[in-house]
Amino acid sequence: MQSHESRKAASHEEAAPATAAQTRPARSLLSRLGAALVALLPLAAPAATPPVNAPAPAFSLKDQNGATRSLNDFRGKWLVLYFYPKNDTPGCTTEACNFRDGHAMIQSRGAEVIGVSVDDTASHQAFIAKYQLPFPLLADVEGTVAQRYGALSDWKVVKFAKRQTFLIDPQGMLRKAYTSVDPDTHAQQVLQDLDALAKK
């Protein structure tokens, strides 16, 4: 004959699986509700790409050293303003290193390069040091400048700059917008377009 304690333990062991089985549908329902709520989060309306042959949107952001850089600083020179998603990721590293390798040739066309992402200044410093990048990176932490150029992906819980580039002439006019960029060939493409635009 089983003791009272053993019958109580056996009864508890039989009840445990039933309790877990009962909570499983509840957890599944909560999971589905959570996913539905995330899907319903309103996304920021994407801004349009600014028009070519019109004044480029102004910007003023901190570079990797904390110095403020603005569009007006580059008057009198062509500016290659490129937006990218994140420091030290494969595509962004390839693009940055290709701009690094072609930097002297870009400067020989009277142009400067600036990279912009939502990374902070410390992240930019590390990225520049790791790959010896010879051009500044601007910290658009809130994504305001990327938004102004139509180059921001904002999912509320995370935001990043799209891989897009803009060529701005010495008078501050936007002359070319690249909304589809191949990191492997983009620096060479920019060089060719700088040459073509200089002849116009």
C-alpha cells in the first residue's frame, strides 16, 4: 500500500505535464500577438530622393574626431557624399576600402569623399583606424541627414542608412544620385562620372 506522501508525489508528477501542456498554447498565443504588434508598428514615411540639378540638402554633423562638418565646408570642390548601413560589415568595408584606394584619383578631380552612417563617432574612429581610411566619416546617429537625402531605413526599433551616394558640385548643386550601389565597383563608377560631369 502506498503511503500518503508517495500517492501525493505521484499525483503531482502526473499533473505537471498537463500544466505544461496547458500553458503551451498560451505562450504560443502571446508570441503570435507580439509578432502582430511589431508588424503593426508605424514606420517613418520614407523621404524622396532629392532632385538632381537642385541645391543639395544641407547637413551639419560630427565627424570621427568630434569636429562639425557641413555642406558649406566643401564649396569650391566636388563632394562624394556616400551613405552606408554599418561600420565594419562586409559590403560597407569593401566600399570604404575601394574609396580609400581610389582617394588620390578622386582628389585629383577636385573632389572630396565623406561617408555617413548612423554609427557614433567612436565606431567611426575604430573603423577608420582599422582600415586606414583617409576621409572623414560623419555620425548621423538620429538619421536626420539620411532622411533628408531619402537614404534612411527606419523600422522604429532599428534604423540604418541605405547604401546610396550623391555627387554634389562646387556650387552645392546635386548632380547625380546613386540609389543602387555595388560596393565592388562603385568607386570606379564615381571616378568615371566625375570625369563625365567635369566635361559638361
